[in-house]
Amino acid sequence: MEVNVLLFDDFETMDAFGPADILSCEKEGLHVNYLSLTGNMVNSMQGVKVWTEPLDPEQLKGILIVPGGRGARRVLQQDTELQKKLKIAAERSEFCLMIAEGAYLVAQTGLLFRRKIAACKAGENWKRMFLAGVYEVPDASWVADGKYYSAGTTADGLSMALAMLADQIDLDVALQTAKRLGYRWDPEDEAVYQ
């Protein structure tokens, strides 16, 4: 299975790399792809530079990770081409993991209509603009609704990735991964499944 991480300028570094590390650390043959609209170098909010491959949504297989960050607002307001490709990529993915504002990017495609997502700390006006028809679960650290997993914060994204690993691979593998990373993870945390 492939892990595909969609990047854009000013993405949140840990939103992308934390879940990618968790999902790739225990599975041989798993390949992580870092993708962007054009396949050039992308800069995170923290200044990390990442060489990416061009996003070809028709070829996407496996898991799609959509991080948040300051750049998500720009994508929502200005980058219709990336939004179109994101919709196809999310539809084709086996699982779509969204961290913080990443859920807003996927919501804007219409794929989360009448689905639940974890609440993200964004302004109410922003939520009204981009989450019409999407139900935010206010007190959940992460939410699974079908193939869509969402986390409200960067730290919750780590818990969500471990839970997805437990759901789809094995609970023991997820527990061993958390231990290896030195991450305190409780599989019974405040999650919501639909």
C-alpha cells in the first residue's frame, strides 16, 4: 500500500510527516510519495523544503494524507486546480486522512457532505464558508467516518494515524509503533466512529 502526502506551500510540517512516519514504519514494501500540484519544491510553514512529485489523481492508490497549515487557506481561496485534483485523489484513495485545516480542503470538494469530522480551531466565519453540510464533532480528538479520518490538531493527527493503523492492520502493530516513537497513545481515546 502506498502513503501519498499532498503538500502545498506553508503546510504544517508535523501534520504531514507525523502520520506518514507512523503509517510507514511497520509495513515492508510500503512507499511514501510526497505530491504537489506541479511536482516542484514545496516549503512548509516551518521552512522545511520538500521535493515533490506531480499529483496525478488518476494514478493514486492507497492512503492520502492531507495536512493543514497556513497554506490551506490560500488553497481554499485561490487554487481551484489543486482542489479539483484533490477531489479525484480523495475519491480514488482507499483512506483519506485529514489533519486540522486539511479537512476543510477535502470538505470544499463536496466529499464530506453529511459526514462527521473532528473540530478544528478555525474562526466561525471560516467554518461557515467551507463546512456547509459537514458536521464537526466538537470534543473528539479525531473522527473516522467511513474511509475518511480527520484530526482536529497536529497532535491528534498522530493518534488518528495510530488508530487507523490499528483499524486496518493490527492493534498490536499500532501499540508497538507508539512505543517505538515514545508516544503515549490510548486506543480508547476520544474518537468518534460513524
